[in-house]
Amino acid sequence: MSGIQTTWPPGAECVAKYNFLGTTDQDLPFSKGDVVTIIGVTKDPNWYKAKNTAGREGTIPANYVQKREGVKSGGKLSLMPWFHGKIAREQAERLLIPPEDGLFLVRESTNYPGDYTLCVNCESKVEHYRIIYHDGKLSIDEEEYFDNLMQLVEHYTKDADGLCTRLIKPKLMEGTVAAQDEFSRSGWALNRKELKLLQTIGKGEFGDVLLGDYRGAKVAVKCIKHDATAQAFIAEASVMTQLRHNNLVQLLGVIVEETGSLFIVTEYMAKGSLVDYLRSRGRTVLGGDCLLKFSLDVCEAMEYLEANNFVHRDLAARNVLVSDDNNAKVSDFGLTKEASSTQDTAKLPVKWTSPEALREKKFSTKSDVWSYGILLWEIYSFGRVPYPRIPLKDVVPRVEKGYKMEAPDGCPAVVYDVMKLCWTLDPVVRPCFRVLRDKLQHIRAKELYL
């Protein structure tokens, strides 16, 4: 076995590249695709101490596993790195030099707006094939039709089928990275053959969420079928590879199909969304200790995001899920970005979003804190919609004049005080999540003491 270049720290996650049966009782056997966590080094640098997801410990060969890393090229990841957008015919020809049979790219047609052109190098000459858009389908020869560009390209990489040559090598747009390659390189690509899709458990604007089975374990699978929509969700998946906390819904992996479908596979949260959980059980079932635990679970997840410079931007009880053992976990990282960026406010939920985020597109940990105050109100009102009896158009003007919702029935005064702190109009004065967590833990300690 060859030596390894760097020592992986305890806690590092690795994915098995091969099957390992083990040769001694001290070894930890695994199958290709299993995830193991490094516990420490051994005297031999080619072997590690590790444990599997069931908690069994043993030694493993370092060159049989690949370290999992966060995918950090979110903005540059592309499902269609060979798509160059609106460029002229001459520019496409310059990009396909030096000549190489089967070197190709796709561009928007300049002569036929709305259509695409496939440009491919063949015998030192660039051929341009118009891709016709007809009745929601794409075609080059009006015999074979495809749902999207990825399906079309996939077809012609397998068979020339009337083109001058088969598509052999994509000319990548400068600055882009092929998403599938990046997820594979960093250890997050899953095997589609090992994923069974079962029943639908949720329907979203962009695709369904299904209950799945991955290698015998229940998983949740977000299925995005349209290539353009899938491209938008690549950023969400890349954010999730960088985050690991007990109160964040854990990404298990990603499957990118050549046909344009994207599957984001996460841990399965058996009790569904927190807002539905609160509404369906109510105060007769859920006591104050349970509500405080949910509040702390979410606060600890948000403190972790805060410490790692991520802003969630869409924190609400509908985006918190509840596990079988009653842990609340923050999910839906579609709007999550590094703290420095701004964003279009058109689709933001007005009742949950801070005044400065709505007014000036200023998102920060402090705008998440405002949303957390609204979420606390949702928890203690057992899932009611915030600002009851106030028309949506009146919410922002009233809030900017200093209006704060009243405490939900039965909410302890100390918890309502925390909500009001979150709704401080000046974001500079608003507390951070670490301070909020300290306050909630203090409340819980006093409750337990009494």
C-alpha cells in the first residue's frame, strides 16, 4: 500500500471506494459506498481507526476510502458546463480551436432567438446544427425529440445519429465546473442503482419529495426533473455539503442524471414539518419543556450557521423538520448563502423577513434572528400564522413603526421577552444566536431547578 500524503483529523468523514472484508478482529469491514468516521491514527500511517454509522469501531486501510469534503464552487457548478449562452457563430468557432474531432459546445442561436445551436468540430471544420424548439421539445432532425438540452447531448454522445460525428469532448465554458465531477471528487455522489424511490411525502413548487430507500435505510429524496430548475438546486446541495450539525437536516448525497434530473438525498425526518407537528398535536400533547427544547434545537443550529458565516434567509417553522426521536432540525437551504451576498426580495415571505432585508435587501445573521423571533412565536402559538387579523399589506408599515405581536396564550413572559429582543428594529442592537442560546438555556435551567 502506498503512503498517504496528509493526516485526516478525528471526525473527518470518508466514503469507501472499495469493499473491505477485514483480515483480523481489529479491522472494520465495509462495503463500497459506506460512510465511516475517522477516530484517530495508528502507528502505521496507511491505517486509521474509524467507526461506522452503527457505531462499530476498528481499523481501516487509508487507500480504500476517500475523504468527504465540502463543495465550495457553488456559483460555478454547472449541470451544462458545455452551454455558453448567447455567443456569436465566429466566437464559437474560435472556442473549438485547436481542431479535435467531437469537441463540442451549445450556444443560444443568434439568428433564431429562443432556439439553440450545437457546434461540433469534425475533420478540422466546425459544423453548426440548429436545435429547434417545438411544442416544449427539442430536436435537430425533427425525428428524435428531447425534453431538455442534457437529454439531447447525452443522446448524441452515444451515437452520431445523423451528425458528422458523435459528441466526444465538451468545451467547458470558462469558469464553470461540471457538477457531477465535483460531487464525485468531493465524495458526495451516490449510486442511482442503490436508491429505491417509494411514495411521495411532499410536493413543492419545483419538484416532489419522496420517501426513498438507500442501501436499506429510509431517506428523503428531493427530485428535480427540469434541467434549468435542477441547476438552481445545485447551489443548495453544495451548501449542504459544507454543513454538519445535529440540528441541521443532513445531506447524504447527490445524484445527477445525464438526462437533467437531480436527486438530493437527505436523512428522513419521520414526523414532518414543525408547523404541522405543532398544529396536529397542540397544547394538550406538547408541554412547555417540549416547546423550549424545539426552540433550543433551532437556536443551536442557527448559532452553528452564524459561526460559519452562513445566512439562512428563510427560517420559519415550515422549514424545520422533526425526527422520530423529537429533535427539531433546520432544513431548506435553497436561499442559504455566505453572509456577504445580497438577493432579490420578490419571493421572500414578508411575515418572517426582517424590515431591513425587505427594504434594503440587507441579509445577515441579524435578519435570521428576526425570523427566529417569528419562529418562536409560531412554536408557542402551536403553529398559528404570524400577525393574525392584520392584512399582509399592513404588516410591514406597522412593524416599521414599532408594532410587535402580543405573546401567544400561555407563553411564559421570559420567552416572550426573547421574542421581543429578536424584533429590535435596529439590527446592530439585535442579539446574536449565541446570546439567545444562553438566554434559553438559562430559562430551561431555572425551569428544571424549580
